[in-house]
Amino acid sequence: MRILAINDISCVGKCSLTVALPVLSACGATVDILPTALLSTHTGGFTGYTFLNLDGEMAKICDHWETLGLKYDVIYSGYLGSKQQIEFVKSVKRRFLKEGGKFIVDPVLGDNFKFYAGFDEDFAKGMLSLCAEADYILPNETESFLLTGERDFAKALKILKAACPHPVITGADCADGYFLYYFDEKEERMPLIKVDGNYHGAGDVFASAFAGCIGGGLSMREALSLTAEFCYRSILRTKAEVPDRKYGMNYERELYILADKFGGKSETVQ
Ligand code: PXL
């Protein structure tokens, strides 16, 4: 299974591609990357970070790839560095997704009911148009609100479903519990255990694991349930081990959950 991960490289802070690579690899995927921006750290909680937009480079990289005839089973996109990149990622899907392949969009926009630095309403509109090209979208509760203007999760899910066949709201805090809201063949809710606190990078850990599980052939429900278990354990570990949450999640020693599912003895190795 070959996956293309389109996301930024935040050198410090464990999110985006530095998370996608190990998590997707643990799911047995061959991972290629298309970096959208290069930052010294992510933008959530650090100050003074560097930011290099890679718009021009992305176009050149893809032109080269076309000469190699590359095609992907899954294309998974996350943080985009500019509005132009939204249109560019649509063209990447057209050029490089295999017939019958899956396009998974994590519409990275914000958290805690605020946009991340550099994003606004106009960017959210563009992101919704990218969601309309996806098979699966993975907004958190803030992104679900920024995309739909709706705080009620059942209503937001309906609006998202009009854009994309399989939306997942990745952490819906409701009066009667904490849930994944998603649409597979019908609207469903999967209960989650809520751990107090804010865990930077949790969305990337979730989206990467889900993309790996879908690429690995699991059904949507199986993929969500394994992803939820992996995230829950990683969050518990992070809560215990990482005092400064802007440094991201300690998910590494939970990767075995994915590797156990997707690993196996090679027939060529005795
Ligand atoms: O985790 C989402 C994310 C990805 N990439 C960058 C970010 C953030 C969130 O803050 O700043 C650069």
C-alpha cells in the first residue's frame, strides 16, 4: 500500500509529517511526502517560529513525479500553507490518486474554537471545497464548526455529509458524553473516553492512524475503533509523561497497536 502524505514539516513539536511518517509506516504503508511548508516549530503555542511556504517547490516536485508514473492507494492531506495550495492539492488528487484510491482530508483550521495563526473564514471556505473532493474528512469539533457554522454535531454532520460521503467529527463533547460522530452507511456515534486537558498534535496522530487503517483495508468502523484506541493510549501516556503539551504527543511506544494489526512475517524472510 502506497500513501502520499501532504502536510507541513514542523521540525519541533511532533505534528504533521513527523507524525504521519512513523504512524503510517507502523500500518505497513510505504509513505511518500509532499511538504507544504517548513517551520522551526508548529504555530500552536510557540512564538518566533520560522515559516517557509513551499508552494513553488510542490509544483516542481509533482512535475518530476509525473515522469516516474507514481500513483497512490491513499492520498492524505493535512496542514496547508496557503490558499493556493488548496487548489493545488485538488490537482494532486487528479494526477496521482489510483482509480478506486481514497482521498482523506484532515481540514486543519483550528482548535479551541479559534483559527490557527494565518487562517481565516476565507481559508475555511476553500478547505470546505477541498473536503468536497474527499472520501473521508476528519475535522475536530472546532473545524466542524468553522466549516459549517453549526455547533450542534448532528446538524454539522449532515452539512458535512452533503460535501463528502464519509465525514468524521473527531471529538464531539456532548451533554451525554464524548463521541466520534461519523457517517458510514448512516449517521453513527462512537463513544470515546475523554481525558482532561489539551493535547497538541492529537488530530495529526488520529488522522495519520485512520489513513493507515483505511489504506490497510479496514472498514470505516474498524479503522475508527483501532484509531480511537491508539489515540486514547497515546493521550494517557502524554498526560503522564509530557508536562509541556506544545511538544506534542508521546505516541511512539503505542505504535505496536498498529504494527500488531498490520505487521506479519515476510514470506521472503525465514
Ligand atoms: O497539528 C496541526 C498543525 C499542523 N501544522 C502546523 C500547526 C498545527 C497546529 O498548530 O501549527 C504548522
